[in-house]
Amino acid sequence: MKKKKISIISPCYNEEESIIDCCEVIKKLFKNELNNYEYEHIIADNSSKDNSQNILEKIAKNDSNVRVIINQKNYGSQRSIFNALKYAKGDAIVLYMPIDLQEPPSLIIDFVKYWEKGYDIVYGFIKDREQSFFMKTITNFFYFLLNILSTSKIPKHISNFQLVDKTILKEMLNVDDKTPFVRILPFAISDNYYGFGYTWKKRLKGKSHEPYSSMFSTAINALISVSSPFRIVLYFGVLVAFFSIMFSLFSFIQLYFFRPDVGRGIPLIIISVFFLSGVQLFVLGFIGEYLTSINNQVRFKDKVVVKKTINTE
């Protein structure tokens, strides 16, 4: 009986210190716990500037299970992952296994087990993060916005670390989106899913080479792709109305009962003008981002250009 195949996607950018470890961990996983399955480890290099490409070529020449895709330039992790998915030939696909191993590779065993039970999607969600308080707060706020603004049901704190059935992947690849947010696409296709919580680990080697500007851009694209800007305007309108009423009551009590010497109404007018102006600028900025996204979609598609592939035939 022919073994089922599992495809694993790993984006790579300047990860020369971590590549060998990642490949060895995946290889060991399928040699031991998952030895009843074939696998292909597809590594998409985003035009690394260090020695990553040379290391990948050497590994691929000695291991036919490792497929290498070298992009012409850095297209960002999300677009690189989505393009790499087009090369996957597995019965099930792990959408994202980071080279730095910050997601636990051992969880793939549970992913496969529950996929065999009939789930279309088996995903990981982050219970805790080994990172600074500031980054943890920013990340939690992003997930909060993602959940309240989404037009479809998305599990809380989901990551890209997911396994999907090949039927789900087929539908995902039909999505015509220049800037896809990979982690949410499966949930727009099927509600037959199961999740596992895990702790997002610190990097063992090297450091992240993704700039904050890229993270911010990814976050904005994610919010645009899952939400309606008019819903955001509505939420902010309700929020502004609530705070305006509360502040008006506070100002009335303070000015008319405790500080009658202060020009009545002046503080309220000044603060209200600044507050409402800020909200208007935020709303206009977000709508501008949304319109820019639409414009980018309908214009010429900036496709991911692949410079070289190894073992992908």
C-alpha cells in the first residue's frame, strides 16, 4: 500500500545558522514517529543575502525529500509561503514550519493524527509567548482586532502553523489575492477543524531578519483581508459616542460644581476637536489603506518570480 505524503512549507530569509537544524528535526520526525508517511520539505528562500542558499543547495543534493525554491527577490513571508504551496504534492500540507523552530515540530505528529481522524484543518494556537512584554502586548492587541473585526469565524490566536487537507489547499490556491494572509484562508473554506495550543519559543540561534515595517504591513493586510472598513467606522463611531457622553458628564460635574471659574465649555470643545480629528484621521487612513489594497489587486499582478528550484520536478 502506497504511503500518504505530508508536505511541509518553510519560508527562509538569512537563516544560515538554523537551516541544518530544521531539516534534521523534520527528517528525524519522519524517520521515527511518522515513519508510515512519506514527506517533502519545501523551503522557500526569499533571496537571502547570507550563505543560506548555498547551504540549501547542498542539503537538497543529498536529500531528495528537501525541495528548494529560491525567489528572485524578497517578497515577504506570506507571499513566499503562498507561492511555495503551489509546489506541494502531499495528501496533507503543513502550511508553515519556521526554520528557526519557534513552533514545536513535534506538534506535527498530533496534526497528522487528527487529520487522519477526518479533520480538514488542524491548527496551532499560541497560548503563551517567550518574548518581551511590549511585543506580547502588541501581538495580543492584533489578535484582538483580528477577531472582533473579522467577517468570518476565526479561532483565537491562530498561527500559520497549520495542517490542511489537499482538498483545502486546492481551494486556497484558487484565491486571487496579491497579498494573501495564509493563516485565515483555510477557515473561509471549511469549519471542520481542530486546534492545539502551544508556547511560542525563543529562537535558539540567530535573530529575526523581518523588520518591524514588514510586520506592520502584514498586520494591516491581515485586517483588511478579513474585515470591512465600514464595520470599523461603525465601531469607532459607537466608541466615540460613548466616550463623548461620559466626558460630557464628567466636564459638566467638574465645571458646574467644582470649578466654576473655568470658562464653561472651552475645555470640552478643545478636547473634543482634537479627539474627533484623531478619529477621523484614523478612519480615513484605514479606508485609504483599503482602497490602496483594492487598487493593487486590480492592477498588474506583481507575481513571485522564482529564480531557481531544486528537487521540485
